[in-house]
Amino acid sequence: MDRDTPLWLLFVRGQGARSLEAIRAVRKASDHTPGGPHHLKVIDVFQEPALAEKYRVVATPTLVTRLAGAEARLVGNVSDESLRQHLEGSDHGG
């Protein structure tokens, strides 16, 4: 994957309702954002703690969006509305 391909990393904790809702919302946003669907990787911090450490994730859910070296984060409330605001406010959401 090259530097210009949008990469979305969604860090969740287990398969609880909050994690599943975050996954649903991010997949929906990915499909409906210009240039989407984007490359999305869902990371369970219990299964891949080294990745959580690498990206300095201290709370879940956390969405990290990366493009061309730029990175933006959305922590906690990963709802449809918060995702829309996050992606509109970042330089690389879509």
C-alpha cells in the first residue's frame, strides 16, 4: 500500500456492544466517504497489544486515519455524527 492510500485503523476492546457499534459506524463512513471504501483494519487491543502500544492508544474505541504521513485521531465517541465531523475536519478523511 502506498503513502497516498487512505488507511483507517480502528482500535477496539473485545466484541462488546460499544466495539461492534464503532465497527459498524466506521465501515459505513468508509463506504460513504469520497474515495471510499478506504482500507480499514480493525484491531482488538486484547489480541494485538503491540499495535495499540505502537499507535499510543490509551482508550477505545480509537480511530486513526492516515494519509501521506498525516495522522488524525478520533477517540471515544465513534458515532455517525462524530465520524462525519472528524472526517470533515481532517485533511485526509476522503
